[in-house]
Amino acid sequence: MTHTRILITGGNGYVGRYLTDLLRPHGSLCIADLLRYGHWRFAENDRDRLRLEQVDIRDGAQVAAMMASFRPDVIVHLAALHYIPECEADPALAVSTNVQGTLNLLLSCPAGCRFVFASSGAVYKPDVRPHHETTSELGPSDIYGFSKLHGEHYVKAIAAKRRLKAVIVRLFNVIGPGETNPHLLPELIGQLKAGRSVIELGNLSPRRDYISVRDAAAGFCAVALHNEVEAGATRTVNLGTSRTYSVAEVVEKLRRISGINFEIRQTADRTRQVDRPILAADNRSIEELYGWRVRQTIDDTLTELWQAPDFAHGLVEKYL
């Protein structure tokens, strides 16, 4: 299905750039981004085919003006403050971005449009089993998770009120080139690329569902291009791989891929006080409803990441 006007918030970010490439053939794209991590990251010849808007989604007037001018048929809302330590350090910023920003978009978008909301597996209550959208309990354990769950509540409420066609996509841990925050892999690779032989990390035992940024973007693309949700309704799907790996296992994979024999040192300042032991997605719904499948293995993604990190925040320079 082709839409004429597609708005991607956070489109200059990590998943957003990959999603922009996938959606470009399907209509006119408006990329809204605060540019918190630097300049526009699209090539000059790509910029000519995109409408680029520097917008702070916390500012309702800015959002309303953009909506009135562009009038999107589809919105994929990726913009968020999602680095957990930053959310914990500044809860007010997390809430104003992830909750108020989402509400601003919902209230100003054209009635009846398709609204795809990037939520998170962090909304689930900790469990050793893969989380399912309808049977797993909700119970965030950090500020980021709470803010995303609140965002989900507003998506459902405003979708019903304004006859939006909404899909909540609970995304799990994304890895691959182009990261904008100092998560596990950027931190590890940044230290290695800077020539360090002793790598400082936090918790090594937590197991996470690591999904390639390319697969994540493909998942959002599949959801954005299907118009099966009725006006006023909201559907929820997970986006992960249904497989988990511990930090220690990821470290060993990267040791093999890089060919570098390094030492790991756990440090208190990198250890999260709140860190659930396991987080995994049950993928069946997105596979059955949208025909999406995992394409890249974790080894494929780690190899690509090692060869071309493309970090937005200069992590290598941080350690030089």
C-alpha cells in the first residue's frame, strides 16, 4: 500500500535513518528531528528528496504547525529519550519528551491517520519467559519503561477519540551501525577502536533480545505500510528476535570477530542499579500479522558493526 505523505519523528536517529531509506519509495517523506545528536545525517542528494524539519516534539505549537503544513497520512513516531541512565538522571526530561511529546503529536495529527508508536519491551514486568503482547504482565522497572507505558495509554485513548488507526510496536534491544547513545555495544567498540586492551563494563549477566537495526527498521516499515487497523482501534506487537544473549556472550562474540584479545573489568560506575536479568520478545504476532521475519543473525550484525560503526556521538574519540 502506498501513502502520499509519511511523517517520521526521530527520522535522523538510529532506526529512523534506515526506516527513511525503506519508506522513501512509498510516498513523500517528512523527517522531524530535534538534531540532539548533531547535524542531518543524510547525504546531500538524499536531502533534496526529503522534507527535513528541526522540531522539538515537546513544543506543541511547533508540532501543530508542522502537522498543519504537511498533513501526514501516516506517522511513525520514533523520537524519544531512550538511554536509560539519562532517563534515570533526568526523569522530567524523559517524561516531557516521551509522554508530552507523544501527546502533542496525537492531538495535532490529522484525524483518521495511521499512527505507529515506537514503544519498548521495557514496559513489561520482568519475567524469564519471552513476553507476549496479550498474556504477559506489564510492570516497568525504570523511568524509561514508565514513560513508554504512559505513552501507550495516550495512544489508545486519543486513537479512540480521534479515530486514528494506531499500532504500538514494542521494540527490544537494537544493535548495529549508526547508534546515537552509549549503550553496551558502542561503549565496547568505542574502547576497542581506541586501542584499549582493558575494557570497562558494568553488569555481564543480563540477557537481552538483540535485534539488528536493519530488521528493526524493516519491522516498522511493514507496520507503516499495512492499513488493516480500523479507525479508532489500537493494535500492539513486539519487535525483537525471540532469542537472548548475555553481555558476557556478546563480549565473546565480539572478541572473535575483532580478533583482539582484551580483558574485561567490571566497574561500579558502569553498573546499573536497576537491571532486569532477562528481556525477550515473543515475535509471533508481528510475523503473522505483517509478514515480517528476522533476517540478520547477531553475528552478522556484530560483524557489520565492527567493520563500520558509524557512531553519531564520537565514542572512539571519547577514549583517545
